[in-house]
Amino acid sequence: MSALELVLRAAQDAGVELALLGGALTVKGSRRALAEHGPRLRAFKAELIDRFAANDPAKPPPPAPEPDPSDWRALHREYERHARSCVTCVSAGRGYGLRCGTGAATWLAYQGAG
């Protein structure tokens, strides 16, 4: 385990909560826990921001290249690539619910090309 992981685990075990909000690292916890673990966490601030930014669910994924609308094979591959990683679209494909926004748009483009 790295020094960062040890410091982070000790702080979390003491009740310190860390989050990334708007690109800024926020730290919450009791005064005692913050007094004890704050200086150690501060030493790893840049690494913590990088770590939380990489796992930020609010961060949008990079846009996928637009497939040629006349090529149904490319649209099919694009939809399949998305549907394999999207629980909502997998369920919709099995008849349970609706596709997500990205999946629905890709599915409609695929259906229109065929």
C-alpha cells in the first residue's frame, strides 16, 4: 500500500469524509479527526484531487466520434458498444424500461439507417 492509501484509510477510519466538489477537495469530520489527519491529508492534496477527479461520476465521458449515418454497420457497432456498458440500455433491450438518452439517440439513428 502506498503512503497516500495509508493516510487516506486512517483518515476515513477516523470518520473523515473527502469529496471533490467543483474541482475543490472538501473534507468533513469531527474537529479531533480533522486536527489529527488534516496535516497528513494536506501533504497529499494534489494526489487526492487527481484521485477523486478520475472517479468523479459527474465528469462527462469524452464524446465518441460520430458514425456515418448511412453506414448501418457503424451505427450498430456504436450502439452495441454503448449497450454493453449501460445497465439501463441492457434492461431496455430485454424489454424492461426505456433506454438512456445516449442509448436512445444511438438506437434511433441505427433504426433510421436500416
